Amino acid sequence: MTLRRLLLAASGLMALTQPVLAADGPGAAQADRATAHPAQWPAAHSPAAITDPATEAQITALMARMTLAQKVGQMIQADISAITPADLQRYPLGSILAGGNSGPYGNERAGGADWARLVGEYRAASAKSGAGIPIIFGVDAVHGHSNLPGATIFPHNIGLGAMHDPALVQKIGAATAAEIAATGIEWTFAPTLAVPQDLRWGRSYEGYAADPALVAAYARAMVLGLQGPLRAGQAVDATHVAATAKHFLADGGTFEGKDQGDARITEAQLVATHAQGYPAAIDAGALTVMASFSSWNGVKNHGNRSLLTGVLKGRMGFGGFVVGDWNGHGQVEGCTVTACAASFNAGLDMAMAPDSWKGLFDSTLAQAQQGTIPAARIDDAVRRILRVKFKLGLMGPAPVARGDAAGLGAPAHLAIAREAVAKSLVLLKNNGGLLPLKPGARVLVAGPGADSMAMQAGGWTITWQGTDTTAADFPHGQTIGRALVDALGQVGGQATLAPDGQFAQKPDVAVVVYGESPYAEFQGDVANLAFRPRNGEDALIARLKAQGIPVVSVFLSGRPLFAGSLINASDAFVAAWLPGTQGAGVADVLVAGRDGKPARDFAGTLPFPWPADARSPVTKPLFPAGFGLTYAHPAPLGRVNEDPRVDLSAAASDNLWFNRGQAPSPWHLGLDNAVTSRSIDLTAQEDARQFTWAAPGALAIDGPPVDLTRQADEGFEVRLDWRIDALPAGPIKVSVGTGSLDVASLLRLAPQGAVTQTRIPLRCFAQAGADLKKVGTPLRITAPQGFVVTLRNARVEATGSVAACPTQG
């Protein structure tokens, strides 16, 4: 043993370089199916300044006084929606989080002072319970302190990737940290280091780029921005917070872009493409790493010991702690959300058990007492968690004080965000030099995104999916349309903001802002890369062009999408990604000053290739990664391909009417006044909706009529994935189009309160009178008062079986 290792062992620091390997137990057989070989991975090491001998000695002394229950409590994290400060008196948990739809005291739009008060209440309660160890509080501040009205919201990561500017990313990290700390919080679940390979993945915008080298550079920059450099013997100061490198590993490499899916790749591909950001983040001092929901070659990462322990804690020398994702441990083979020794034995230090924490605490304590989870593994996890708490200044008689809400939306932070927006824009077409907009021009600003803060901010803004974000949530922000109107007015132009495209006086040019509606995680998974206009933007552009009005398209999206016809119809086309709240950054580039020059030229280049058709992955792009025009270096663009080269009708949502708790486009959900709904965790986070009938009524899924006659053959069935929570007497009718069937007798045979599938042959609805050639309401459920059902999925699918129609009456 070297002198250094002797010193490390004496001080308790050996855990930084010698991870504790649990004995073979639950999860060992799983790991054998996807085993990493650490010597083949890049080496790294948490900085020595992450701790020191005196701190480790304090941790050792503290752990010697802790009961086993107190140690287990440190390893479990609960969400504010499912735990109260008073609960910590009995259950000494180590951490609290506020998930994407959790706000202080049930208010998603609570202000900074309420956040600080809430955190303080949990902190005070934890300090009075058990061993008196304060909780660590985490939040998804993924593009600014994005749950908080009035905060500075930066472009989503894909836009930052277009900047190719690590120095600015570090400034963004520091500004974000200051605003998080201003609300008393000391931990963010960022940065995401995914390297998306298939842009059908709904989290593609959380990845910076397709280039692992750029992801590595940004990993270092964002960690240093959020945490500041770690300094020996000093706690992270009051304006910085703990970073989380996530999601370990290959969440962006899953088959067909499926969220929480399987990366079916070799170890060499796993290392070369998906691992490169983690050594950079660890070397920069990242205090936490989050395990991914996804799998590698069939084995869930939450249960892969060779990755979590052998690679991350061993080869990469990670000295902080590994946290799970939302009930992710429950997806490990042999586990449930309330019992998972396999995940802890694999190397998970803290399980994110938002609503399952109580059951998980009880089972984990029992497993620890039985030795199913070895004592050495528990001590390793607790030491790592306490090490981070000490480094954040949470421990000791004079803890670091965070909680000055005055820093929210500071002018300096808004200026950084505005600069980032401007640098993220990518110019794909500018025929005839239509841009920049000339001073004195008469301009119409139109389109569904022109005055929509929700569309430009995207998911993870105020709420998890970001669908109800409004301009009122961000009084220091500007929608793109209003920013353009202001900027044009300052240079003598005449600008009209009219999302519907109506005007009294013919404009010289029209700027049409449109793109994807907000989404997060699996809600954004798509079947192909075709952009399908849903709000009449294609007709609007065609109408403007027919009147001889040149059109600038500003395209808002979380990924490059095939939009050949819209690119051809536009004289200029700008990829604006999801820029956040500072629409003025768009105006800085698009509007010329009185001297004829804009405040900024285009600087952004594509972080991912732009598709030439709707197929994915993109192998022959229309524009390669790194492409981007500028005013200084223009180039005309000829007509581009308009053929998606996939069957959009087959790949659309004709057969999928309700998916993971949402009606996917083009479908929409409608409810009678008698029916209420709320989001529910059925098998994953908010993957279902619970509907309650307060009186006789119905829910319906409606949309453009589709032809289901091809599916009327034997073997096609309507499948409902749901849980029957309460079943009153009387008929329960399921309808497809005009064909209605009473399924009450069928439901009485199904298990109550458990997830089940109800399958009904599609031909039965045709026999009941449905015209399957033109179905505009593919699903309608009519029920009496008292019916309660939690619906996850509804679709028609080929099963190959021949089943009888349900008995009526």
C-alpha cells in the first residue's frame, strides 16, 4: 500500500478510491448480462478538496453514534407532495425533493419566500430528529430555477449546444445556482449529459449535442458554474449549489428513442458516445450523480453494479453519492418501489422514492437488519451522503445560510439569458437577404408561438410538462412577438402582433413563430421526425405568400424536425429551439438598428443534424451538425425535399388515442362537467390520469376523423390499460365512434384496485353500429355516478387472437 493510500485509509478517505462491493445478492445475476469492464473506461477522480481528514473524522464519529434506522433514513428521499416535516420525527430521511409538479403548500406558482420557508421547515424538523442530520433538498432546476415564477429561464440544453460556448455555459450555471440558493435550496438535478442518438426521444432537448466532446466541455463548465471550484477545507458558498451529473448512463442511446428504454450497444459504443461527459463532471467536482431509468442491454442501470460501483465509483473515482431517479429502483428486476435491496447493493446510495418512501424505509431497514444489504454497503452510502452535506455547509454549528430571494431574476442574470438566446439561434435559410428586418419596415408578427411563453419555454417550466406557462409567470421576460414589436418600434418600424395573421394594412414582411407544443420526458416521444402543423401555421404561411408577403419562419422545437414544405414556403428560416423567457435575444439578431446592422449576427450552429425526411435516426441530413448561416457569410438555399419518406398516416396516432396519461396529437381529451381528472403515478411518474364521475357523465377523446376499416379484421382489439378504482352499479359504456358496448359485466370480472387490461375486438364496435371509415371519437366512456378509473393507455392493436364480444346487459 502506498503512503497516500495509507493516509487515505487512516482518515476514512479510502471510500473515494476503493468502493465497497456488496456480496453477491439480489441484482448479481442481472449484472452478469451487461457487465462493464472498468479498465476499458476513462479514468477520473473527484478532487481531493471534496473532503479532508478532519471532515472524514467527524463523519466517522457521527456514524458511530447513528442507529441503523438513522443510517437507512439517510438513503431515502421523499417528495414534498407525499411527506410533511412532522413525518421526519419518526422517519429520519436524508433528503427531500420537489418534483416537477410539486409546489410549496400545493401551490405550483409559489414565490421564492414560500420556497425558502418550506425548505426551512423540513430542515428544522430533520435537525431535531434522529441523529440531528439536516436534510439535503433537491429540485429540477434544469434551465434556470424553472419551477419558480419570476426566475431567469435560460434556453434548454439543445439551444445551449448550438452556442458552442462553454464559458457562457459556466456563467449560466453560476446565475442558476445563485437563484436556486436564493430560495434556500442547495441541490439541483442538473446538468443532463445525455448524447441523444435518436431524436424521436422526447428528452432530446435535454441533451446539449450529438458531439460527446462538446458534452464533456459543457459538463465541466456547468458543474463549475453551479458549484464553483471545490476548495480544501471550505464549504460550497451561499451562492452555489450541488450539481448532479445525469443520467448515468446512455439515456440518450435507447432503442428507437424510447424513454426509459434499452441501449442495445456494445461496451465500446457505450464508452465512446455516452460516457464522455462524466469524467469531466467528476474531475470538476460534481457532488452527485443520478442513475438513469434506462437499461444497457436489458439490465436496468439502477441495478447494474458493474456500472454504478465498478465504473463510476471505481474507475472514475467518484467520491460523492449516487441518487436514483423517480422510483427508478422499482424497475430493477425483482424489485418494487417499496423494496429493492438489489439497487442499493448495486451502488445506489440514495433512492428517490417520492411517494413510496415509507414502504421503502421499512423494507430497507428490515433488509439491513437481515444482512441482505451488507453493513459495509450501508456505511459507504451514508458516508458519501454525509460527505456531500458537509461540503455544502449543511452540518456543524454554523451552517451556510442560503435564502436571499432578492437575487431572483437579477438584471445581470437576465442579460446572460438574453445573450444565450441570441447565440443559440441557427439560420438555415435567408434567401434574398430578407433578414435582418430593416428599420422602418412594416412587419406582421404572427403564428401560434408569437405570443406564447409556454411554447418558447417548453417543458420543465413552472410545471413538469410546461403546458400552462404564461407570460404573467415571468414579468421580466418577453415573448418573441412582443420583443420584436418593441425592437422594431425603437428603430422606426411599424410592427403588429397578431397570432392569427390578420392585418389591416399589408405588411412588408411577416415573421411567423410556430413549432412544437410543450412536453417533457415520454410525452414528447414521437413515431417519426415529421413536424405536423396542428395550429394552421402551414395555411397561414400559404395565405401570406399568396398575397405576396415575404415570410420569416421562427421555428420553436426541442429537436430538429423534418419541415421541408415549410422551409420551401419560407424566405428565411430560423431554428430558435426552446429559448426561454428572454425573447429580446431573438430580436437582437433579427432586427437591424437604424444603421442597418443588428445588435448581433447569427452565431449558432446545429448541435444535431437536421433531417432531410422524417426517418430516424438521421443518416443523410439536409443540414449536417455544425451548419449555420450568418449575415456575414450568406448562401442561398434551393428547394428542399418535401417527401417524408415514411407513411405518416400509419405512424401517426390513428391507433394510439391515450398514451401514458395524455391524449397525443392530433387527439384531445374532453370531459363532461360531471367528470374530473388528475395526474396519477400508476407505473411511472404521472403516467396515468384518474377520472372520477361525480354524476352521470362521459369522457371522450376526439380529433380529426380517421379510417379504421383496415383494423376491422379479426385480431385487432381496442386495449385499455387501466385500474378500476370504484365500480358502481349500472352500465359502463365504451364507445368507438357511434358503436357503443356495455362493459360493466366485463369489468366486474377484472381485479379491482390493480392495473389490468381490458381488450375488446374492434369488430364488436362495428357490429354495434360504428362507421369505422370515419371515426372522430375513437374512445368515449360513459358511466354513472361513483365510477373511478385510472387510465394509462388506450389504443387499437393487432393481437392475432379471435375473441368474443363482451356480453351486454
